[in-house]
Amino acid sequence: MAWPRSTVPYRSWFERLCRGLIVLWRCITSMFPPILALSWRKYRENEPEVTDEHKNSPEDSSSLRDDHQHEAAVGKRAADFDPEPFKKRLKVGEEEEDFDSEEYRVETTDELYCDYDSTWEAEQSDEITIRKSRRLAPSRYHKFSRFETAAKDMQNYRRNYPTQPWQKPWKKQAPDDKPNLNFYLDKTPTLPDGLYLRDFHGHWYGQYDSLESVHSYIQWLFPLQEPGVNYEASTLTKEEIEEFCQNSTAQENLLRSYKLMLDFYGIELCNEDTGEVRRGQNWRDRFKNLNGHTHNSLRITRILKCLGTLGYPHYQAPLVRFFLEETLKYQELPNIKDSVLNYFMFSVRHKKQRRDLIKFAYFSYDHKDEFVWCPKKIQMLWSRQFKRQNRLKKDSFNLACDPYSFSVDIEGQYKETSKVEFVSDEQN
């Protein structure tokens, strides 16, 4: 007897086949997920990364490469100043190092690798990686997510803003319109307050209540290529930055604005050539205000970015070093410590100085197991170096105090020698 085409047994056979195939596929994917995930990851790594911001733009790759080269160029400019005063302040564990050596290369699998931190990339590297998803740190490093969010912003700044999503199409700036430069040449006032630069330099010095309560002036005194809370302030353009850096009057006026804000925070500039700073006479009261009004951390971040943009990149590291010492070494300003580590430290354009600052922060940090601002591999490397230095210091002390002590040869091997024999060899 032949079955009709529309009878149940036919449909039942077809459904069984489909269900069997589905079950088989689920078994395969459940048994071998690591293999499939690895294959997909390799495929994605070989595929050029394209984000929504870079679609339909044929100049993206060259633009990003130029931005990376811009960061290197600014770093070179910052290195032109005399580094000796900065080197003299190096403490234990801060001797000169070759950060571009192979031992400082970090893999993306590192426990504390940050996708948006280029600090540990080789100076010669032109490779720029922009990832769609961030790498999550272990749960015990709860600070890492905040650092990674800040790192994305600071890298965007250091690479000269390859993308500027905040540009408003209804507020376009004419190419010949230079409101920030004209303000610094004392030709035009601020908006909306209508104050000229001479008003700030002549009447606002020491007016701490006004400097604290008014929030519309900081965008004019320290302009950036990104906006602030003052909607009527204008962002810097590339042409404006170039002309500003070549104008001696604008540069001198920016330095006066910097001193104005340093005094507001209880700091004074003690060397205009190197940018070295120290506590001012009013530091106690000003530190109390700074610690109690943490919105000033945003202002200081803006100041640091502006210094690196408008001709004073060598002023960044000394100011950041000052805040690291105050927060980590002297335990002052506890409420801005996170901003110092997440933002201030990574505003420094010069990569070598930024690495030195991170190393100082690591050795000054109380709970090193909670330090998340550099890869784990580098932390372990520094830790071994520190232990080795302590061992050598202990051996040197024993050598000076004991008749029979230990000397260390180049290979790190210990051999017992007499004190008299060591002194005679040294004299020879």
C-alpha cells in the first residue's frame, strides 16, 4: 500500500532527519568550542580592523599612521630640553633603562595588558591597533576597568585626536577664525563672560573664590581640540595650534596663565627652563581646597593636555612627578590619587618620561598587588631588579663591615675574599 504524499509518516521522517542534524551540530559545537573559537580568532586577527568611525574613509590608515608619527615627533620635541634636573630626582629602582629592549615587549595575553595604552610599544613601531572590545582584567583588579576607560581618552589625545566625534555640524569654524589665538593676543574677550586675558593676569591672581566657583574660563585659558563645559568656547584647530606655537607673545601669556593656576593649587614654578615645580607657601590651604573639590582634577588634566599641545610638552612630566610624590610618597591629596594615576600620568606625550613616571609610581605604591597601570610582566621585571639591587647593597655593606665578606663577579656568582685583598686590588 502506497502512502499518500501528505500523510503523517512522511512528515515524521523529515522532521526526524532535521532534528538529528541539529542535535549533531550541537554536539560538535559543545565538544570543540575552543577549536572553533581559536579558528575564528585567527581569522579575525588576519582581517583588517574596521570600526564604525572608520568606515567609508579611504584615508584612515594613512591618517592613523600620521597621528602615531605625530606622537613620536612631539615626544622628540619634549626630549630636546635638558633632562639632568629630572634625572637627579630619580630614586631607588629608577636608574636609566632601555625600555625598548626585548625584555620590555608585552604580549596581548598579559594579565594587565591594556588595548589603549601604547606606553610599552617600541618607539620605532608604526603599528596602531584599535580593538572593538576591551580585554577584561581579573575581578581582583577592579581598578583596571577605570584605568582602561581613561587610557582610551588619553591615547586619543596623545595621538592628536584621529577621530573627533564631538564636532557639531551647526557650529563650524571658519578657516581664518582663530578665537583662542586672538584671546591670547588680548584682542578678543572670553564668551560668555566678556573678560580679556589682561583681566585674568592683572586681577585674578590670588582670587581663589572666583577661580574656584567660575567654570567658564578654564576652556579659554587652556584650550584643547576637545570641548569642555563652556559651550561658547571654541576648540583648537590644527592651523591655530601651529600659529600659536610660533607666536612668542602667545607662548609667554600661556606661561603666565600656567603660573596663575599653579598658585591656585598651592604650587610654584621654580625653573622655567625645565618646568620643575615645588610646593608654594600657601600649599596647606590650597591642598585642602584641591582635595575637597575634586572637579579640579578635570582642570589639571586639561592644563596638562594644553601644555603638551601648545608648546610646553617638557612641563608635563615635572608636574605629574610632583603629584605622584604628593599622593603616593607623602600621602597628601588622597581624593585625587586615582586621577593622578589614570589621567595625569598618561597625559605625558614623551614616552620615555611616561615610562619613568610609571616606574616611580610602581615603587611608591603601597599595595603593589593592586597596581594596574602597567603590564604584569613589567611589574615582575621591576620587582626582580629591586630585589637584586637590595642584595647588592647588602653585600656591599657586609664587605665594608666584615673582615671576610662577599664580592660579586659579573656573572652574579659569589666568592669569599678577604677585606685586605679587596682593598689592595682596588688601589691597583
